[in-house]
Amino acid sequence: MNKDELRQMLKKVSSGEMSVDEAVNRIKLSTFDEMDFAKIDTHRGVRQGENEVIYGEGKTAEQIIKITSHILKNSAESVLITRLSEEKAKEVSKEIPLFYDKTSKIGIAGKRNENKEIGNIVIATGGTSDIPVAEEAALTAEYYGNKVTRLYDVGVSGIHRLLENADVLIDAKVVIAIAGMEGALASVVGGMVDCPVIAVPTSVGYGSNFEGLSALLSMLNSCASGVSVVNIDNGFGAGYIASMINKM
């Protein structure tokens, strides 16, 4: 939908030819902007509440720059970029203001959102090796305005570390439990809290963990109620879902 079409539609709403609800639905279902290599969903924020996110892996720095620039110009003041390598981040930052975190490979282009610190999302990891995935989840949740509390290296091999933070977990609106190896952390946390738990299996572990598959299967088979599972190493997905739950 271009500006002329939007103007005409608003005139119809003003004159009573079109209802407000009909206009909202038209805007939600508006088409995308076509580029040679991408179709930019500029109305995702209207349709889903949050703007389009760019997945950086597999895209060239030039493609990321063009997509980001288009979104910043047409539909958002900032853009979240996931799985952005340090090398590509350097190239993007030459053209666009960019915050970059090399641990999580998260980039935020344009104006950084003020953190409203809504609710409380607690992110717990089994070990230090899970922090890159945890930071992807944390920075995603913070980008969308949520308060995030980090509990790192509180895995079941030294469960007293987790129990010492029981009051932090109990106070959470939603918990993201991130672990590799056998993925037991999610079940333990799920048995301690009365809020939703989002389990994130990571590819951390020795050979027989099958690059995170063992943790994924353990979390899927958790006997604790209220535990849901995202895909292996999907910190972004966990942070996004946690944000939705936290704002309900």
C-alpha cells in the first residue's frame, strides 16, 4: 500500500464509506515491498505488533545494508539483526548506525529503543558455554522493552547454585532455561516456578549429544508442567516468545 492508496482509504473512513475495522484489516494485509533479492514486510509491525527482524546468516553485508535501510526509511526507527557476523557488522556500521554484540551476534540498527523494563524475564543457563545463546535471548527481549534478569552457570551439576536463586526464579513472569548436555535444567526449573518456562536446547556438549539433539529430546520429554521448547540454539525465538508472554 503506497501513500496515495492510504490517503484514499483514510478519506473513505472519514466519509463513512469504510469502517475503521475494515481499514485496519486492509492495512494489516497490505502487500510487501519488492527488492531484487528480498520482499520487505513493512506492515509486520501493524499486523503482528513487532517489525520485521533480519536474519543475518547467509546474507551478504550489502544485502543486509539495503534491507535495513529500506525498513528504517519506511516502517521502523530501529531494526533487530540476528546471527550477524563481526565482519558483516563492521561493513554495516560504515553505512548505518549500529549497536553490535559479538557474543550473541545481535545487531541493532538505527535508533536503539529505550528499555521500558516491562515485567521480568529470567534467563537461566546450565553453564557458561550457553551464554552466547542466552545473550541472543536477553538482547532480543530487552530490544522489545522487557526487564531481563540473567542467571548464568546455574546448571544441575551444582544445583545449589540454582536453589540459591530460587527467589529470583519465583519472582519471574516467564523463565527461559537454556542448557546443552542432557538439558535437565528446564525440568528442574519447571518444577520450581508457577510461570511459563521456555526451554532452549543448545549444541553445547560432547559427541553423543548430537549437536544439541539430546538436550532437545530431553526437554521435549520433560515431566514438568508448563515447559515449552524452541529449536536448538534458538535464543531469538525464546526471547521473542517470552516478550509476548511477558506483555500479556
